[in-house]
Amino acid sequence: MTLVILIIILALIEFIGFSMRVGWARGKFGVHAPATSGHPEFDKHFRVQQNTLEQLVVFVPALVCFAITAENVGWAGHNIGAFLGVVWLIGRFIYAMSYVRDPASRGLGFLLTFAPTAIMILGSLAAILTSLI
């Protein structure tokens, strides 16, 4: 479970980094709190942060559920979950860089974020159903 916890910590650090970029963009583009828009470049950084928060809400429980349920049926849930978590972290980074450069180019980063989460949700369901059979 240590690897799973490490991935969660890294995801939170990544989110903090994106949040710091929002603070930097506020200063650079003169968007004063509590405003959440005002300059197109600031808006991009803010959307990356908000989208990452939205993804974290699903990713973290999916990772924990998968790691536990998969281990319970004899699968390598912690290792597979950690691997999928690394893909998620890389996907979020690609998403952030692509979105700030050109929001239309965010597709690969989104896919590398969405797919691991979906796999873990479906994998958790499969593990639960397997344990009931």
C-alpha cells in the first residue's frame, strides 16, 4: 500500500504546483482575488487547477478502492494501481502543459488521466464481482 500512498502524495503535490501557478498567473496578469477570470492566460491556469481538482475527487478513491479490492482477490492491486497512478500523474502534467499552450490540444493529457481512473473503477467492480462468485 506504500506505493499507492506515494502516488496519492505525488498527485497532491502536483495539484499544489498547479495551484501555485494560478497564484503566479494572478500576479502576472493582474487578476485579483476573488475573481476567477479576467485574462485569457490566467483563465487557462485556473481551469487546469479546477479540472485537476475535479479529477482528483474521482482518482484518489478509485485508486484506493482498486488497490484494496484487487489485492483481496489475488491480483497485484497495489502495483497495478501504482502503475496506473504514474500514468495519471504524467497525463495530468501533459494536460496542464497542453492546456496552457492551446486548450484544444489537451486531448492526450485528458485521455491519460481519464483512462487509468476508468480502468481502476471498472477493475474494482470486477474484483468485487469476482469475490462474490
